[in-house]
Amino acid sequence: MTDRTSIHGQWSSRLAFILAATGSAVGLGNIWKFPYITGENGGGAFVLVYLVCVVIVGIPIMMAEVLIGRRGRQSPINTMRLLAHEESRHGIWQIVGWSGMVAGFLIISFYSVIAGWALAYVFRTASGTFTGVTADGVSSIFSSLVSDPERLLAWHTIFMVMTTIVVSRGVRSGLEQAVRVLMPLLFMLLLVLVGYAMNTDKFDEGLAFLFSPNFSALTPGAVLTAMGHAFFTLSLGMGAIMIYGSYLPKSASITKTSVVVALMDTLVALLAGMAIFPIVFANGLEAGAGPGLIFQTLPLAFGHMPGGTLFGTLFFVLLVFAAWTSGISLLEPAVAWLVENQGVNRVRAATLMGILGWLFGIVTIMSFSSWAFEFDFAGETKRSGMFDILDILTANIMLPLGGLAMAVFAGWFMSRDSTMDELGMGDSLVFRGWFFLVRYVTPVAVIVVFLQLLGVIDF
Ligand code: PFF
């Protein structure tokens, strides 16, 4: 029925979409964030809630987001406006696109700073800084980096420039190729690290920490964090996957591609956890060390393994690439919107958004040194002021609300004919399963988590 074309182009194949969407999903969220929030929230039970969220909330919303994107074939703001109009709904639905654009911009501002840490670590590892260094030594190298705003600004600037350049050249050229090579390499290096972790005498303890649930450690805040992380790690709820869907050929199956992307993303996160926690326990480090966790554990492993300088350097290079392919998807929705609505060309649009993100990144940079302050959120103490606020506001609030709105739109406000047409599997069992999830299970799950946090309900 409906098949428009996007003015921004189209992926060359289904595989290209899978790679790009996986490139967006697999990033700092998997390797940096997942281990440290798991560490802060007590391990197993948190991981279990996260996995449940990926299945009952993440995959159905990813399908909804891709189908909305492909049907509209425009930036999220214009797609929501167009589909609302076509389905005879109120134009207010475009607010989903607006909030996504703001969320993307807020996320890129801190994401780029952390990607800058990874960039800095490429050079530290390559020059052998970590060879033979003790756990204390590694920690002090990390602290001296994050408490130096000028150095952080330099790395943040480099990452923002890299991201802006790719977005300014359009998603198709370069990116498809890059992800095709980089993703398998990243995967292999993670396996090398898991191999190293297996040889520490704490591998079992690491596994137990990740996989044996202790529900008494689960606070309402932890449940929200786990759900928020499912959105963050799958790049859901802000229009990144929607815009990637808008470049997806009509013939591709939305269900299969979504499941593949979610599986790969989850696998990378679990492998990262299996590599990191044994090293944490074997070296008497703190699992709840916060955002610096991987920057204090992995260099230890690299500093003590044969070939560590090479593997370590490669690893941080790939981490930068993983962050890069995610970073571009954070800017793309806003850039596409500027191109569509303001008649600006892509290069200008990308530059403008890049500069805005860069400027705002200064807030995060300062939050690790002179602007740092502590506060309590849902029973946990946060130490890095504005950085934590931005993280909570986007991952734990804006993305789940955005995703909720997309699920409700696809499940209740689009006609069954439209969604069935777009998913292309007729009135099959899979379609009905998705429809049920997106109409009832997903919205209820998101709302229950929020109500529980607000203390309205208590389990
Ligand atoms: N999914 C990315 C990660 O796990 O690092 C982060 C991200 C990218 C979040 C794009 C949201 C987004 F739209």
C-alpha cells in the first residue's frame, strides 16, 4: 500500500539496516554503562529485570518504532505529524518526535565526553602506560584524566567532530562499510577478554554476580534503571531507530531484523559483563565504582596479559568505533529534521547540531570536577551532579516515555490495517503476539515501573 521514499536515501539492503541499527544499539551502553550500572545495582536480579525488559518492552517497541519510521519515511517529527494526520489523529503526536530530538541532543552531549575517555585510553594503552601497573595505579591514572577539564574538552571535541563529519556525509556512504568490518572485530576482542577473565581465579564469582539473582538488592530505582537501560542500549524511544527505519527497504522483514539487532546487542553486553566482573573481583576492585569501572578494570587485564598493549589498543579503538556508530544515530533525527523543514543543507545542519551538542558537553565535563555535587535518587547516591541528572532524565525518563508513546500510537492509534501492512506478515500468530504486547503488556510494564518508583504502588 503505502510506499514513500525518503529524501535522505535508503539502505542498500536489509543487511545494511541490520548493521546500521546494530551499530546504533551497540555502543558505550553495552561495554561501559551496562557493567557499571549492574555493579551499582547488585548484579543478578538487575540483569534479569533488564533481560525481561528487552524481551517484553524492547523488542515490541523496536518493531513499532521501525514500522512507524518506514511508513512515514521522514524525520521523526514529520513522520509523527504525517501518520497522525493519515490515521485521523491529533497533531499533538508530533511531540514524540520533538522530545526525541531533545533527548538525542542531551544524550550526545554526555555520550561524546565518555567516548572522549575511550579515545584518550587508545593512546594511553598504545604507549604502554598500563604495563604492569597495579589496581591503585590504574585508578589514579583514571582520576587524573577526568579531573582535568581541558584534556576532556580536547577529546570531546575530537569525537564530536568525527561524528559530525559522518552525519554531514549522509548515513549510507562509509557507515555501512565501517560497521560491517568493525562489529565482528569488536566481538572477537570481547571474546579474547572473556578468555582472559576465565583464567583469573574469580571467573565463577563474576558469573555468579551477573547471573544469580538476589532480589533483596533490587530497589525501585534499580528497576527503573534496568528498564531505562533496555531503552538506552537498544537506542529506543527517541527516534534514532525510527529514522533508520525510514531508510529501510519495503521488502525487509521488520520482525526478523528487530530480533537480530536486539539479540546481538544483548550478547555484547553480557560478554562485557563476563569479561569485567572476574577482573574486578580478582583485583579487589569495587563493583560499584560507577562510570569509571571499565577504565579501571580493563587496563589492568591488558597491563598483565601477553600482547596486552596491542589487544588493549585495538579494544579501545573499537570501543571508539562502537560509540561513533551510535553517536551518528543520535544526531541524525535532528539533522534530517533541519534539512526537511528549514531548507538547510545537510552539511550545515550537521555542523549546527554538532556545535550545539559540543557546547552542552561542557556541562558533563565540568560535572566530574569543579561542578561535581552529590544527590540521592531513589535510594542511591549519585556523585557526578549534572552528568547523573542528564543520564537519569534521558535514559530513565525521556526514552521510556517516548517508547511508551510509540507503542500506544502503533497499538491504539494506528489502524490494524496499517500496522499489519507494514509488518507484512498478515494476521499471523506473530503479528497478534506483537499487537498484544504493544497494546497491553508494554504500556502497562512501563507505567507500573514509574508508579512503583513514585511510591504509588509497592510490591
Ligand atoms: N544504544 C547506544 C549505546 O548503547 O551505547 C546509545 C544510544 C544511541 C542511545 C542512540 C539512544 C540512541 F538513540
